[in-house]
Amino acid sequence: MKTHNSFIKVRYAETDQMGVVHHGNYPQYLEIARLEWLSALGISYKTMEENGVFLPVYTIGVTYKKSAQFDDELKVVVSLRNLPTVRIIFDYKIYNQHDELLTTAHTELIFMDAKKNKPIRCPAYILDKLQG
């Protein structure tokens, strides 16, 4: 499935006293990569929401293999696991500037009708971009 690379420089505020990235920052890294993935496909998350489609996170799983450190240049590789239906599942690999695998992760999000607060199928315009 479609893959995208995002690059994130670790800021001092994201680390603990030992200079290690605090585990609570990883969901933000995943979100940055996911939004850039959508943007690279020509899909604006903001426009999607303005058109009444929300995409909340349903599940998230993170496996920490090695610590990211202050000032590391992270490469977040995000890929789509399969064509979305009501759910869309992303897989992630996070590497440092030495190409060492630091973290693996996955997120599952649900397409929601913003007004009805009910799950809906993936919008056709997204499927068209994925299959095109």
C-alpha cells in the first residue's frame, strides 16, 4: 500500500531528564506522519472535517525497540495496511539519522459522520486516490 516518509527533529521539550524522548510524544509523531501521508495524496484533513467527516483514533499500539534522543532526526515511515472500509489502519516504523529502527507502531482510525457521530464508510474520493 502507499507509503510516505516524514521527518521530525526531536526537540528538547520532548525529552526527559536523560535526554530520551518521553513515550507520550510518539502518538504525536504518528499523527504528524499520518497527516502528511494524507496531504501527499492530495487529501486535506481540515477539508475532510469541514465536509463532515471525522477520523478519531480507535486503537494505537507502540513497540519501543531503542530510545530516540534529543536532537535526533527521526524518519517516520507510514504505510496503509489495506484499503479502508469503515476503519483505516496505518503501520509505522521510526528510524533515527543512523537508519536504526527505534519504534514500530500501528493506529486504527474510524471514519465518522461528524453530525450523527456514527461510523461511516471511507469516502469515495479517498478510495479513488488510493486506487488511482
